[in-house]
Amino acid sequence: MYIQPKTTPRLFDRPIQDIQRALADRVTYLEHVFGRAERLVAEVEGRRYYSPNVYRGDREYISLLPDNDRLGNYCFFTVDEPEQIVADMGMGDRLRAPFSLIVWVDMREVSQHDERNTYQVELDILNVLTSKGITKTGGITVSRVYHKAENVFDGFTIDEIDNQFLMSPYFGMRVTGEIFVDTDCLNVV
């Protein structure tokens, strides 16, 4: 299991890191549980390509686009815009934002039978995300689940030829909702 925790997580990275640990502990077929990915852009022959990436260190990034063998079964988070600051006088502040968890797995490692039981993956992930006390530094609400290739990697460039990675035996899904973190260090004027 590969989890690269941040030494000093801040804001949304705090609850994300708690959720990473829970996913790693409870969804055993996930080989990599990445934290928050950044959307990087590359221009090739005048066309822009957007990809999800996590910073590995030493100015290197790991691309999180689906492939057959490089990453194995994995998931990662995105935090979208806008972030909303909710000030509560005397109670601290709360920062909220839309989030996504993108999951990609080889179904042969999920089921011992030659089945494509994709709802088992969905159930495993949702059981973790909706469990009480998953994080003490904030929380999430889950609102939608997507299975179609164009929705799973929405916001990133996936050519039609790359959609083969979402066909049997592979499966991808995207869970969306809202993430929040309580903080007493924000001074909103």
C-alpha cells in the first residue's frame, strides 16, 4: 500500500489524509491511495492536455491517468472550486469545497470469480466515505457517483482510445460531494 502523507497537512489535506488512511485500511485491493491531485496542463502540437498528478518530490510528478500496470488499483482526490468560507463568530471558521474521489481498479483483483461486480467496489468505497468518525479534522458529504468514462475523468483529457482502460477487466468510478475543514486560524473580514 502506498500512501504519501504530508508532513504538515493544511486545510483540506488534513481530512483527506484521514480518509486516505481509512481507505487503505478497509479497501484491501487498493494498492495506492493518493491524496489530493493537481491538474497539470501540457501543450502538444497546439492542443492542451490536462492530467491529474501528485507531487512525488524533487520536482517530479506521478501521472494518475489510467493504465494497465503502472499504478495497479488506486484512487485519488481532487478539490474543486469555489472554496467557500463560512465564518461563525466565536466558533471558528469552516472552509467548504466540492471534492471528487476517483477510483480505478482491475476487477480481477476484487472478485475471485470471473464477475464484473462493479457495485462491490462502489459499496466498499461508499462504506468508508460515509462511516462516522472517519476524520476528526473536518468531514465530507457524498452526493453523487459516476461510472461513465467521460464522467470519471471529467476535467482531464482522456482520448477515446484511452477509454479501453475502463472496459473489462478494468473499472473506474468517481464519487463527488463536499469536503469541509474547521479551522480557527482564518481571519475573515
